[in-house]
Amino acid sequence: MVQKMSILLLLLFLFFSFFTATHAAYNVLDFGAKPDGRTDAKKAFLKAWAAACGAAKPAMVHVPSGRYFVSQAIFLGPCKNNKIRVFIDGTILAPTGNNRDTQWITFKYVDGLSIYGGTLDGRGQSMWACKRARRSCPIATTSFTIGQSKNVLVQGLTSLNSEGFHMSIYASSGVTVKRAKFLAPRDSPNTDGIHIQMSSYVNIVSSIMRTGDDCISMGAGTSAVWIEDIKCGPGHGISIGSLGGLPKEPGVQNITVSKVVFSGTQNGLRIKTWGKPHDGYVKGVVFRHAVMNNVQYPIVVDQNYCPGNINCPGQSSGIKISQVSYTNIRGSSATPVAVKFDCSPRNPCIGIGLRDIKLTYKNKPAQSFCKNVKGSTSGVMNPPSCL
Ligand SMILES: *[C@@H]1O[C@H](CO)[C@@H](O)[C@H](O)[C@H]1NC(C)=O
């Protein structure tokens, strides 16, 4: 036993020696961070980042275990090397109370970054209380943002109790999120798991999302997204949209959502657009191998999206939805209408494909609803299709 331990330690030592010889390594403690959960470690984190970002060879930043209070940290590139690795063993705590920043931990203008581990505690409770009381609240902070970046891996991150979105990916390309957890209570307002906007080649795989809003939402200008092996719920499901709220939004295309288990969510697979005339499109979407456990609206296209139903525009949506397929979607709906297509009168949904749909409502057949939609079906159809 003792011998095994020493061999292990020797191997670890060799690995570290090798690593530090070929990589520049920076520990936030050496830059003055105090893992006491109180002292603001912002400056220490930014200095460690500046050293790694300025290094000419592959660089590593280490955040050892402990609790670090960080008021805000915007890590900026471009960097001198394209192989920065950030290893986080600790927990990072957000400010509570009257925070006015819209972003908390952000990486921007970076190419070639991997982040391993870490727990981010957004401490959003007082923001949620404000929103629940319908007071006028400051804009909720997004816990973690990747912006204007390329080739980013986020692996094994845990994000807790964000004020607003847990994670936002915008204007970026080649972003992979793997084995991550996004956790907030079911009744926490607007705590989306991951929101993607103006980005392409985004992979979100093998992750768990239990939130108060969408597990994953995809906004305007999203393309080439691969979502696979996700556990979603509680939450509002996986959504494309809402789109068409503003004029001249770029479209959404080439989206694959595979092997998602939805448990007790409001929606399963949803596409939502406002009832406004603004042009735009959603095309080339594959939804497959989904399991619905007591989901209110398992399959839904809603082109009259209007949360809260106040001052709804009520016009014909200008967003054109085409080539959307649903394959092997099974499980239980919590409401009688398990499949709902409420498409735009002026721009009907076209090329909708349903194949092997097995959805029940209270162990009985469920129903479908179709408005302004064209498409085809094959295989088992429960509920019977209205296409
Ligand atoms: C579609 O998206 C996938 C990733 O989901 C990507 O590999 C593929 O290259 C994309 N295709 C096009 C034509 O953009």
C-alpha cells in the first residue's frame, strides 16, 4: 500500500515537472488571492490571467481548492499563445445584493482556452426575491460568459444559483461544454442554463441542467449546434428562440438535439417566435431520441410567443420555419396536447417531419394540434398526427 502510494506520488511529481517545463504555470495564490470567501480575489485572478495570456508558450492558471470571493472578472484576450488551460479546484463566490454588473465571470477575445472543473456560486437569491416581488430590479447578472472567442472547452464546471443566465455564449465559434452542471431552484426566475447567440459550432454534451428557465436556449444567429446527452429538468426545456422580437435578426440553422431526458419541465423541444412581422428563419433542425417525463408541452412550435400574455403583438410572425424533424420522441405529457404546431398564417411551417412519436397523457392517448403547418410522418404516431 505504502509502496503504491509512493509510486503514485512519484508519477504525479514527474507529470508536474514535465508540465511546468513545457508550460508556464500560474497559481492565483501567488498573485495574492485569499481563499477565505470574503477578500475580493478579482485582482489576483486578473493578474494570473494576464501572465498566462502574455506567455509565449502554453500556459496554465490554477485556482486551488478553497472559497474565493470575486466581485467581477473579465478575462480579455487576444493572448500570445493559443493553449491556455485553467484548472479550478475551488469555489468562486459572486457578490450578493446590489450588484449592477450584467456579467460576472467572462472570457472575451480568446482563441484556444480550456477550463477544467470549478464551482461558480452566483448567489442569486436576493435578485430572485426582488423579481418575485415584482419590484423594479437591476438587470440580472449572467454568471459565466464566453464572448467573441474561438476554440473554447469548458469541462466539468458546476454553476449554482445564477442571478440570471448561468452561461452565455455569444459571437463565438467552436465552443464545447462537457460534463457540466447548471443548478438553480425550479422557481428561480430567468436562470437559463446556457443561452447561445450569434455563434456557431457549439457542442453541449453530457450535462445536467436543473433550472428555473430554459435548460438551453438558442437565439438569433445560432448555427451548427450539437446538443447531446443532457438531463433537463426542472426548467423550461430546450428552446430555439424567442425570435422575431426585433427587426433584422439573423436566422438559426443546422441544430441537432439528441438524447435528452426532460423531467417535469414546462416544455420539451420548443421553437418560439413573437407574433411580429420581422423577417427571419429557422431551418435544418433535428430533434431525436428524447424522453419526456411528465412534460407540459413536449413538442411545441409557438409563433405567437408572448410570455405573461400582456400587450401581445398578435400579428403574423415573419419567421419562416422549415425542415424540422422529430424522431423517436417518447414518454409522458402533463397536458392533453402533447404535440402542438401553432405556426404563422403568413409563413406556414413547412417540411416538418414526425417519425416514431410515442407520447401519452395520463396513460391514455394524447392529442395533436396543427395550425398553418405542412409536413410528413412515418412510423408510430401517438398522438395521431394532424399534419
Ligand atoms: C452542421 O452542424 C454540425 C455540428 O452540429 C457541423 O459538424 C456541420 O459542419 C454543420 N454543417 C454545416 C453545413 O454547417
